[in-house]
Amino acid sequence: MTSGNNASNQTFEQHLKRLEDIAGQLDRSDVPLDTALALFEEGIKRLREASDTLTMAEGRLKELVERADGTLATTDGRPLKQEAGDADDD
């Protein structure tokens, strides 16, 4: 019935796709209560896993950002100040 058995081995995009599928199923009025509860539980699990993935990605971005000149800088989550030659005026 659900495809949540191996949810932790899936990508962020796969979690989002399944969450969209679950939301669509829950929007229907003919879903039995036990099915709706199982879908809701799976959705919560996938939402948490997708959120954890985003948190890890944010941490990685905070660690290092490569500047235009090839040097690396720590950002701590703040945007880097643009240096004179770094502006993108395209």
C-alpha cells in the first residue's frame, strides 16, 4: 500500500514526489480512515527525512563557499561580502 518501507534510502527529490502523491491521496474524499492515517504517518516520516537532508545541506554550505578567484571562505551561514572584482553586473 505505501512505499515508505525504504524511505530513508531515497533522495530529497524522491521524498518530495512521494509527499505530493500522499497529499493528493489525502485530498480525496473516498480514502478510508485507516489508509489516511497510514498515509499521514508516512508523510510525517518523509517530511522529517527531507528536512534533515536540507539541514545537512545547509551545514555543508555554511562550511565552505568557493569565491570567484578560487579561494575558499567560511560563511557561517552569512553571505560573503563581495570584493571589488567579484560583482556580477551581467
